[in-house]
Amino acid sequence: MPKLMHKRHDASDIFIHWFNAACWLLLLLTGVGLIQNPAIDPFGSGYPAALRSLVGGGTNLLVIHEAIGVLWILGFVFYLAVNFKGARFFLAEVFTVSPGRDLPWMFKKMVLMTLGPKALKTMGQDPNLPEQGYYNMGQKAFAQASIVGGVIIAVTGVVMLLSDRTFGAESTVMIGWAVALHFIAVGVVFAGLLVHIYMAAISPEERPGFRSMFTGVVPDDYAKHHHRLWWDKVRTGGK
Amino acid sequence: MARQLAMVIDATKCIDCKACVAACKVANKVPEDQWRNWIKHENEVPRVGAAGGGKARFQPGACMHCDNPTCVAACPTGATYKDAENGEVVINEGLCIGCGNCIPACPYGARFRNAEKRKADKCNYCPERRAHGLEPACVDTCPTKARVFGDINDPQSEAGRLYLANKDRLKRVAALTDTKPNMYYLGDLGPEAWGGEAVVPASMVAMKQSAPLIKGIVALSGLGVLAMLGRQLLAGSDHKEDGDA
Ligand code: HEM
């Protein structure tokens, strides 16, 4: 008997997710190579030096990074043009937090994933998690960071791109801050990304969620257990 | 010993004719109202026969290709760096985006943002001329030969000979930030206050200060992932995933 499935992602959602992930990977690899200053470079000067000689110099690396960055922004423009409704739904879900339900969920989930249910019981806590909606609080927190971070990264990236094309010397204070904010925003989103990739691709709990990023659908029982409030809505047709 | 290209300048020979300033501007196509080098002099014009000798004091200068280049420390990308081969402080124009961090970081005011290229600019010892065996434009043109250019670690070069012979009496511009400049002066180069202070823009300071913080949160996040992975491998999943059966 075919399992009951629920639609979770549109084709355009799946496209933008993997397109974004691929861009991020390449932008991270090239971007870290563009930092060369002992006070800030994350892995010392060996990595930037090696990468620069691989692509034929720092100038080429900058051009590659800029080209991928522009492509990344165009990808999002394309997504918004195709599925603006989906983006609005996503933003509404991600930025709707109900602290009474979501904060205990976040705390308990962190303890469960690292120390286990016994630890929660020792603390006198019920190891059952509060019900969650379309996204759980962990997903929402990461999505919030990557949306805010992504906007900062894109805007500051464009400022830097235009720095030696249109801006004059009077704009250097703004450009200097664009450099710093670009760096900080990438760092913060990257920290979240480690957990995101673990939860999505490595942790067995979210396997059906992982598959949904290719197929677009999740099984009924997965939805019921992981996204109960969303499941309720889908069941009653009140999505 | 590694090469160190430098200038040894006899300040007493300088007559403030500004030929070096004009030659540099032409040779390097420096935009209007911008200069890569200078001759500084005291505000009061010395009077012949006045008390105190009325001696003119001029300071011909430009980028001093310092041993402790504060401009390099202010550059996030290494677009400006100190060449290990010849000690020159170089700007890679392909990598520089003109963020401007290095400009206030030079206590001598030797850097500016080129109005046409929109990138950092300064003296580079005329590499195109050197490639053809010529001296930098300012040195070539100086009518009194006040500017001498070369590798000060090479006793065969004129600059090296001057440098070694006068080591104890050579002066450098005394900036508030000690950048160990490679521009040496014979004779009186005028007020000490000609060198200023290296100022690193607040945005670069913020970046430097946030770097260890960011490493910290990435490390924390990585530790969290390791803890989850460890638990997954040791204890297995706590609940059988129904949807995954
Ligand atoms: C190998 C890398 C990645 C994998 C395996 C992965 C996997 C997934 C999966 C399976 C989902 C669906 C979760 C669900 O709807 O239940 C998801 C959602 C999402 N992904 Fe990724 N992803 C990766 C990289 C990235 C990157 C680089 C970003 C952005 C910087 C990103 C941002 C998001 C966001 C914002 C969501 C929606 C909210 C959330 O589920 O947290 N992902 N990802």
C-alpha cells in the first residue's frame, strides 16, 4: 500500500535550496582564500596562498568569488520571480515564534541530542518535546540567521563589488564597514550551518526531511511526529 | 642578507624645486590633485642672514616601504604586502578593491585612493622604469641628486654605500607610530612632527576583534555537532524513526 505523503517543498524551493547550498560552498571556499591578514584569516596564510596560486593569483580568485556572488543573487531574484508566494509563506513560518512552546523545545532538544533523555529526567523535565509547526525552533533559528545573514552578505557584497567601480574616496568608511559586516555575517551563519548539515544530512532522525529536499514530500507519520501543528492543519485542510 | 630597496636622501641638497614631484606625477599618470611624493618644508620661509642661520629645511619623501608597515596590517586581503624578495611594500591592484583601510594607517600620509582607479595608490619605485634599467623618475630627475635609490643591503650600490658609511647619523621621520621606515635622511630634515600616527579604521578594528569571537562560536557549534555525533554513534537513536522504516 503506498504511504500517505504530504507536499512540503515546491520544485522551485528545492532548486533554490540546493542552488544556494552549492553557491555557499563555493563562496566559502573562495571567500576564505581572499582573507590574508594574520589577525583575521581563519586557517592562517597557507590556505589563501595555496588557493591563489591554484587559480593563478589573488586577482583571479577575487573575480571568481565576485562572479559566483552575483550568480547567487540572481538565483534568488529568479526564485522570488517564480515563487514569491512560497517565499512569503516561508518568511511567515520562520519568523513566527511562540516562546512558550518554542523555547522549551529548543532547550530540551539540545539536551536530548547531546546528553540524552536521562539527563532531562534528572533535571526533572519531561523528555517529551512540545509540538512544533511547519518548522521546529531549531530550523527557525537557523533560517532566521541565514535570512538576516544572507541579506547582509548580499548587500555588503554588492557594496564591495561597486567599491572600485563607482564609489569615490568619500565612501570608504561605508566600504570598510561592508567588509567587516560581510566577514561577521558569514561567520555567524557558518556556525549555524554546521548544526544544520548535521541535523539534515547525518542525524538519522531527520532522514525523511532530508529526502523531502529532493522529492518535495514527507510521509504522514513523520509529519505527525515532527511537525504536529503543521500535520493538524494539513489533515483538516486548513493549510 | 635580503634585499631592501630604499632611498637615502640628503636633505641638505634639496632645493625644493619639486622636479621630483612633477616627474613622478607624469611617469605614473597620477590623477589631478593627487601626488605620490612630496617635498615638505617649514611654513616660515627662511631669511638669509637671520639669526639661527636661516637654513632652509626640506623633507623630500614618499612611501617609505617600512619594515613594520602599518598599512599592510590594516589590509584584510593581503592586497598590499611587503615583498620578501626586495623589501618593497607593494599594492596588488587586481586584488585591491579600494576599501581605504590602509590610507589612514600610514602615518606619513603616503597613501591615497587613486581617483581614477578607485584603488589605493602610492610610490612603487617605478617598476616599469626599473625593468628597463632606469632609476625611479624622482631620482632620475633630481638636479642636485638629493635622492639616492637602491638596495641598502648591497655595499656595491650607491644607496648601500651611503647607508653603510653614514649609519650612525642617518635620520628617519619620527612618526608617533614606529613603522621602521626605509627612507633615510642625511642632514636636517626639519620638524619631527612631520610624521603622524597610524590610524586603523574602526571597521577594521571591529573585524580584528570579532575574529576570535567568531572562531569561538564556530568551535562551540562544531563541538555541539561532535557531541551529537558521538551520542548517535555510542547510544544510537533514542527513538525508532517511524517514517523511516
Ligand atoms: C550539504 C549541505 C546541506 C544539506 C544536506 C541541507 C539539507 C536541508 C534539508 C534536508 C532541509 C529541509 C528541512 C525540512 O524542510 O524539514 C533544509 C532546509 C533548509 N536549508 Fe539546508 N542543507 C544544506 C545546506 C544549506 C545551506 C548552505 C544553507 C544556507 C546557508 C541552507 C539553508 C537552509 C534553510 C534556510 C532551510 C529551511 C529551514 C530549515 O530547515 O532550517 N542549507 N536543508
